Amino acid sequence: MVGASRDPLEAVLVAVPVVVLACGVAAAVMRRLGQTAVVGEILVGILLGPSLLGWLWPAGSRWLLPGEVLPSLGVLGNLGLLVFMFLVGLELDPGLLRGRGRAVVLVSQASVWIPLGLGGLLALAMYGSLAPEGVGRAEFVLFVAVAMSVTAFPVLARILKDQGLYGTPVGALAMACAAVADVVAWCLLALVVAIAQPLGGGGGGAWGTVGMGALAGLFLAGMWWGVRPLLAWGVERWAPDPESGAGPVVWLCSGLCLAAYATNAMGVHALFGAFVFGAVVPRTAVVGAAAERMRAFAVPVLLPLFFVGSGLKTDVGLLGGGTVWLWAVAVLAVAVAGKWGGGAGAALLAGQPARDAVTLGALMNCRGVTELVVLNVGLGLGVIGAELFTALVLMALVTTAVTGPVVRALRARAGEPDAEAAMVGARR
């Protein structure tokens, strides 16, 4: 019936295959163009939203992605994102930090605090024009500054694999720096969340921030010194189901959900708990096989739904005339200058060769899915509006898209072999 609301299940059964197939095709095209799959998935999310489909064919957009289906897609997409962050934590190698302490500290901190400072200055200038009504200057400035300081650790790992740099010195250094920088960025985001909670009617303030930080510290200590040894003891005694192998998948999914619930309950984002759980799970053959089973479903089926959720909130038309577009260009320029310039300069100070320093700065400039997570948190809290959200999403798309080609060009100038073959079958 025309005009009648559809059964939410029916709407989900239509939306999921369309989104998943579109993201799969876009990812394949991007790989052929030398890009990471995330770029294609972000583009699909934007094109299915009001920026293109909703503008060209509003009725078709409403039929494909009606309002009643969006909460369901959001839940499914966030579940995929939780699994993805667990897999990122599982692949994190603490050995990357050994022997590179000075370089890791300099580059990671410079690539956080320099863009943070520049982003804060830009946010001060934007506050009068782009801050939502009722949002305080402090939370707006701090959030924009944090958004500028993010590095996409999971996307960076994918790019390094695609470029054949994952096991090289510069690749290992980039992974270590991104890991440390992301921990700092998550802590800063938690601070923003605590400060901004009163906007939604909750408590918070300084004591809330201190309490949340203390709880987060207890959580990390408990996971590292309590859960990690327990898991190491248990994994040796647990065996997968001989028929289905589902046993480890069940307890891994349960563990990451409980860890995500714990951090979400204490005011830190749920993704932090999933990431920490992945970092403390023992690396064994049983765990690896279970993780691959989870990846095989969550990454190609659930995770694209998160990108569509972000794309539906991104409307390029909101940038309107020249003033807002100028702010969008300023956001991109400050983001690149802070991350790329700060990372490269710190690498030079740490004694890295010039080419490696420039490559490292380019890698740290990659934002991808992590940036979208941060932006969705800010939009949900009401700290930023739709215009600035759109500008920041476009910044994340551009900085992610240029990373691969820039690194490839730098390697080509140095006479290093290309790694296109490594892209076949590479994971996100």
C-alpha cells in the first residue's frame, strides 16, 4: 500500500542486501584503483544518503532506507564495528614498541597534540558559525580538536598490508605510533563525552570525568592482570566443537560484548572495551580460527551498515554557499598540516631518514573508520551539527583516500617494488 508504513523486518531484508552488495562492488572497484576498501564503503554510505540518492530520488531513498529501519541497521552496524575493533585489538602486536621507544613517543604524541592544538584554534574561529545552539565553547573546541587528532589504526594496518610495508621498519613504527596515538585519542574523547554529558541531561562535570578515568584505569588493570591470565589458562583447556567449531566463537563474542558493555556503562565508548578485549585475548590457533570465522561474516556483512548510517547523516548540500565550503577546506588543510606535518617533523627529530619521515607522516594522516566513529559520537551528543559533521566526514574520506597513492608514489621514487599483488585477498 502506497504511503503505509512497512514492516521493519521487511525493510531490513531489502536494505541489508542492497547495502552489502553495493559496498562489496565499491570495495572491489577501489582495490583495482589502488585504494583500500574503506574508501569505497564510505563513498557508498554518502551516495545512498541525502547527498545523492536522497537528492535525485527522494521517494526511492525513503523506500530503500525508511526511518523505521535505521535503528535496526544502526544496531547491526555497531555490532559489526565492535567485532572489527576486537579484531584490531587481536592483531595489535605489543612487540612493535620494543626498541623504538623514543621514535614512538615523539611521533605518536606529535601526531596527536599538534593537530589537537591546530584543530582547537580552528574550532575557536568556527564556534560562532558552526556550533549548535546551546553548546558550550569548551566542549565544541575540545571535540573538534580531538576529531583532528585521530588516526585510523585498523585502516592503517590494511594500507600497510596492501603496500607490502606491514613487516618493514617504517611499517612497524607506523603501527606502534598509531596504536599509542589512538589510545591517547580515545582517552581525550572520553573526556569530551564526560564534559558534554550535561548537554543530554546527564551528570558529569569534573568529578564525573575523574571518576570515569578511574573506572577506565581499573578496567584496563583488571583486563590485563585478571582477564588475560584467566583466558590464557582457559584457552589451553577449551577445544572447539568437533562438528561446528562454534565454541570459541561463542565465548569470544560474549567476552567482547561484556567488555564493550563495561566501558559503555562507565562512560567510555563501547568500542574501547571491544578493542581492549581483543588486545588481551591469547594468540593461539584456536582463537585465530574463531576470529577468522567472526571476520568472515562481520566485516563484509555487518560493518558496511555502519558506513551507511554515517552516510545518511552526511549531506553535502548542507555546505551550501562559499562560507561553509571555505570552512570545509580549512578543516582539510588543518587536518593534513597537523597530522602529516606533525608526524613527519617528529620522525625527523627522532632520527628517521627524510623519506621514511614523510611516509610516516602520510600514514599517520589516515583517518578512515575511526574518524567516523568519533564523529558519530559527537553528532549523537549534539556537540557538532550536521554541517560540520559533513565537512569532517569529507575530510576523513579525502585523508584516507590519499594515503595509499602518496605512500606508493614515495616508494616508487625510492625505487622500491610495488605491492599490488599483496592487495589480492588482503583484509580490511
